Amino acid sequence: MLEAFVLRARRMEAHSLAADWDALVTLAAAPYSVTVHDDGEATFRQDFPAEEVVESAAARVRPLLLETDACSYLKALAGVGYFCRSLPDETTWVKEARTEWRARTGSTTTRQSGYQVMIGNADTGQVAGLDDQTLAMAWIYGDVVHHDIERLTETDPFGLSERFRAAVPLVAWMMISAIELLNYVRALQSAGVLVLQPELFDQEVVLTSTSWEHTGRAYSAPLGTPAPADALAPLGEGWAPVASDIVVQLDVAGNDVGDTGQCQ
């Protein structure tokens, strides 16, 4: 389980939101400004990254929330706790991290932070109120990784904007927690407390380039010609090398979609 967490956390560490650590910490605190005007009214303002950026971060973080998932944050903590069971300081750290994670991500009435959004219609007398954690989870599970009708219906009076506003600091906080645990695992690995596969800390977890180029030999065959049985099997009858000195533009179905020209 720790191995799965390391790979997932490294993927979060590579996200653009984590490129500036101080900015990520600030984002998790959800700062806002208040401007009081001469007429007594006040303007409250928060500036967050584009929704698409936070959405991609939420997709990377979301598996950590599921205790049944292999890379679950709480499973990773349990693994660290097991290997550090004879180390008092590490055991204390694990317990505190577990308590904080559950308080921040779980449904609980004992939260000591956060805020409540209350709305009301003076004409109809209708009122509604929800906490930021409920709104945030509705954005994650209703607007992003699933389409949870129940969560969306519950938060519909508040709209997408309030759901997103609540989710941003939570997503940022979960990223911070995951990366901090990842660094803790790295330290334990270096100290010999953990003996995970070394390649977990180096293998590719995100694409640094989305251009694909591969060198090989090109063959073609009439439509319906059987493909080789496997990658090492010889080509069967009907397959012939593609003529040299040409460039062919193909789509995923193998259809020619471009002009043929000389290779440069």
C-alpha cells in the first residue's frame, strides 16, 4: 500500500499547483480581502486558480480519500505507523496526521475550522445553510470525478461557484498533506526504517512530453490480413515494407489523411 501511495503522491508533487510550495500553502489557507466602502457595504474577494487547473489536481488527489483504494492516505499512514511502531516520535506524528486528515476530509461535527454558508430569500422566507466541507465534497464528487446527484441536489441552492470556492483550499491542503507524507516516507527510506523498491522514487509518474516518436520499420498489408500473433512472431503472408522516402499521415484507424511527400 505504501508503494501505491508513493507513486500517487509523486504524481501530485509533479502537479503545477505544487510547483510553488509557498503559493500552495497560501491557497490551502483560503485568504480573502475585505474592503469596507463609505456607504458601509463591504466587498469580500478571493482569487483562485482556473477551475480546470484545480480540477486536474482534484482528480490526482481523489484516490487518497477512499480507504478502499490501494493508495489511500490513511492506509499509507497505517503502513508508516506499523514500521515505526517502536519509534515514539514517529508514532505521535502518525496519530496527529491521522486525526487531522479525518477532521478535514470526513463528515464530522467536531471540526474546529472552516466556515458556514447561509443564504435566505426575504420574499419567500426560505433559508439554507451548509458547511464548506459539504460544499467542497459536492464539487469533487458531483462536478469533477463523478456526478453525484444527491450531493449536487443538496448544494444546488449555493451553485457551482460556492462549491468550487470551498473545494480549492481542501484540494490544496490534501496535496500538502500527501507531499509531506511522501517526504516523510523518503526520510524513513533513507534511514533504513522502510525498505521499499528504490525505483518507486524515480520511475515515470507523469508525462513530461506529449509528443510521441518511435523508431522502427513500417509494413503494410491489404485490409483483413491477419496481424502477427505477438510482438515476436514473424509477419505473415501479405505484409510488405512500406516504400522508402515517403511521409504518410495516418489516423488511428490507419487511414491516409495527408499528402505523400519526400522524407526530409
